Amino acid sequence: MVFLLSLIGCGIFGSVEDEDRGLDVVTASLVKRYVDVLASDSMMGRNTPSSQLNSAAQFIADEFKSDGLEAFRESYFQQFGLNIINLGNDNRLRITKDGKEQSYTLKSEFVPFEMTANRDASGPIVFAGYGITAPEYQYDDYAKIDVRGKIVVVLRHEPCEDDPNSRFDGKNSTQYSNIDEKAGIAMEHGAAALFVVTDPLNHSNLIPRGFPWPSLSKVIPVDALPMTLGVEESKKIPVVHVGTEVIKQLFGGIEALKALQARIDSTMTPQSFSIPGANGYVKTSTTIRKFTTQNVLGYCEGSDPELKNELLIIGAHYDHIGYKKGVAIGQDSIYNGADDNASGTSGMMALAKAFGTLEQKPKRSILFIAFAGEEEGLLGSLAYVGNPLYPLDKTVAMLNLDMIGRNSIDSLYLIGYSISPDIVRITQAENRYVGFKFGYSQEYFLFSGDQYPFIQKKIPILFYHSGLHADYHQVSDESNRINYYKLARVARLVFRTAMHIADEHEYYHITPK
């Protein structure tokens, strides 16, 4: 198949021959070779952390080196720390209101979330609506209340959750519905602790769930534990999910809280206030096991004296979810993760090889990143933006490849069209020479992939995704089910898009969502 070049007459790209040389590298046989290694049984599902993940990282680094990509700051690896968290033995909650003190019981009346701290906190209690500060939606529950040193009570989810006309993207959840986001916002405002209550207008089950800690359950596996970045522990505050009895003590009853929520939703106006006579004490206890793992990076320096100081990132996560334990002999136990995400990683590696072959490098520099820990909560991409190896204000865009090898041969989802229209227009233009039918119905994945930490830093992104399927997070996600021709086509499309971004003078913008 011949792949023509767009915009040659405008001088955006280098020579036809050089571009074709890069495109010709990206073949079905190449990406199959990568997937066969990454999704092999010997990789044991590439869990984070594991020796098998380390083996996959070394394989990717070796390929980067052989493709002529440079080690960034003398290494192909960006090491970062991980903490595996377990619930400790000393978890307490007491609330005093109008002189009456009440203690609450772990599990039935309060449950810590996975992002909670190993510390205690006490102070006056304030209600801060949904716990949201979102200037892009002209909404701030904290605008008229000082929560410094206080315990903050917030509702789950976000205003007008079931209203298709909600300013919070209609019925689609935004990042502000995430407990992680609410906890981060509370900490930014100086809160000492965070109590989360289920919003009673939309959800009748008010039983506290928090995180499903193995120590609080007879059915949760003992190793089903949350993982965080090692640098985060000292910054945390106690974060707990509280139930009906706490609501009754603080608000007088469920109906009173419903009325508060209804006023917020009907007026889109915060109803935050200090709860009169209410003080609390909470202690959450955790134990930590520390590990290290790594992102893998390959660098292609740009050719323009000025624009080479700006960066395009092309990323994919190379981890998966490991393997089952205690299965019968002969039963498949390995989550090979061929589509999730050996496919995206292989596409990214093929792009690295393609750019490595170019005699005339694009004007801007390109950094290829294989992220670890995506399955554990975007840990690798969070680690990168928390400690970027290249200034984020010089990073013009991030392209993410995740699950690009399945479903209809001609279909591909573009996720991020609502916030990165500039990048979408480039991909749409380059698609004239590839021929996909794009879908735009998967924006709910916008905040659950490695592009999300870059969105938080206001960097334009585009996420390429071929859609979910019955083998998602199953042992049946194996390499023999990948459509390698489609995978290579996606990689060629991203190559053309990346070349356009890296080789033109235009700057891109992110549209608030």
C-alpha cells in the first residue's frame, strides 16, 4: 500500500522518500513481534511491580537503543517509588455535636478510602457541598468558606448528576466526581480530614464502602491492596466514607441532607457552611510496603535550533494485571494483556523505530514513554508529570495509545476531541491516507488513561483506542486475537499525526471540559 504525504507543498514535512521510509517501517510483522514478546506467558501478565515487568522494560529499552533513540539524561529508565497500602489496626472516628459525643464503628459506620493517611486529625466540621473547585465550570464549593485545619464533609459525585443539561458535561462524569480529586481539592484548601457521604438524592444505598480492604472482608483476596506513589504519603490527610448515623448526627437526618443537595442542584450555587457545634476526631491507620519500578523512555531530538527545545510525547502503558493464583492445573491463569496494552506499547515502539530511521528528524523533539503502573491508578504517568524530565511548559502535546488491536478493522475511537480539537483536526486530515471510521462516543475514558495527568497540566492530548471487548481484563486477551494489520494502521496514523505536530510551527490549545 502506498501512503501519500499531506502538506508537502507547504514544506511541513521533509522529503517524500524520508517520510515513506518511516511509514514503511511500521508493518504488521513488526508490531506482531513486539506483541508476541510482551504478551508471552513468560511475562506473567506484567504486573506492577514484578520481575516480569522489569523484563518487559528491558526489552523496550533495548529496542529503543537499537532503533537509534537516545537515553534521556543517560538512562532509558525513570525510576519511581511505589507504596502498597494495607489498613492498620487503629482506626477511630468520634464526633461531638451540641455537647453530645458519639463514637463510630469501623466497617459498619465508616470505612477509610485507599488514599487515606496514616495519621489523626481533629477540628471543627464544615459542609462543603460536593467538594469541588472547578473554575472551568464556574463552580466552587470552597469559595465562601475557610476550611483550613477543619474536617470537611462532602457529597459523592457532582451536581445534577442525572441532568443531561448539567454544566458538568451532562450525564457524563467529569474528574470532579472522583474521590481522589475531592481529596486533592480538600488538601489544597488546607483541610485536616475529609468525610465523604453518598449523595442521597440519587443513591439510596448510604452504607459506607470506602476501599474494600481485605482485613474487613472474608472474600477479598489478602493481596488485593491499593498502591500509591511513594512521594504522596506525607501529603495525605485522613479520608473516610461515612454512613447514615454520621449523617443523622451532623445534619439531623437524611431528608435534611437531601434538601441541601436539592438546593445545590437546582440553583448550581454552593451551600457550604460550618456545622454549628460540631467537632470531630478521626484516625486512620495504614501500613506500607515500599517498592520501585520504572517508566521506559526513548528520546528523538528535533532538528530545528529553536523548536527542538519543545517536546511531543507519545506514550503507552506496558503493564497489565498479572496472573491468577490457586488455579487448577491446566487452567489458564495468565492475564497476558495482548490488547491491553501490549498492542498500544507495540504501536508506540513501532513509531519509535520509524522516527529513528528518518535521516531528517522533525523540527520538534519527541519523547517516547512506556508507562508502568497504569492498571494501579495511572502511577507511571503521574510519576512523570510529578517529576518531568522535560519542562511541561515546553511539552506541546501528548498522544496516548491504549488497546488499539481489536474490533472492526476500520473503526477507531478518538478520545479527547472535546478538549483537544486542534489535535483531532490533524488526525482527521491525516486519516485521508489511512481510512478509519472514527468514533467519538468514548469520552468517559478521558480521565482514566495515561493522558489524564497531562490534561491536569493543561497539555493537549489525544487518546487512540479501538474499543472494549469480551476479553478485556480476562485471561483470553491473548496475542492470537490481535488484528496486526489494524494495529499497524493505527500506528501509521499516529506517525502521520506526530510528524505533523512535531514538524510545524503551530501551537495547540486545550479546551476546558
